[in-house]
Amino acid sequence: MVIRRLRQLPPEARPHIAAAGRVLAEATARLNSMSPREIAEAAYTPGGPSLEQLEKLAEARLMGQSIRSVAVAAEVA
């Protein structure tokens, strides 16, 4: 896959990139308005990570930690 700088993209791609940016901004604002428990409940799917695991990941996100550091800490504990 070739990665190009934004200004090298064809003009018809720019509106799609702008739309994706708006969706990302809206999703980020929505996540920032939720508690870690609310985020976990919204993300939970049967067979996936537990609510407690998802809540820890959400707490780490809100504190600016990477998901990798939370996973490593969970393995050590």
C-alpha cells in the first residue's frame, strides 16, 4: 500500500477525508462524555473481553495510557 501526503491525494478524496475526520471527532467527543463503565457497557459483546477488562481499558484511555501498557500490567498482576 502506498502512503501519500494529504496534499498529494486527488482532489476528489479530500471531502471523504474531511467526512472521516468529522466522524472521528464526533466519536471522540461522545467517548469523552461517557464514564469508563458506560464505555465498557457500550463496547461489550458476548465472547469478547469482560466488562471489567473493557472498563480498565476505558480508564487507561481517559488517563492517556496506551492499551499496550494496560495489557502488560494485567499480565504481570
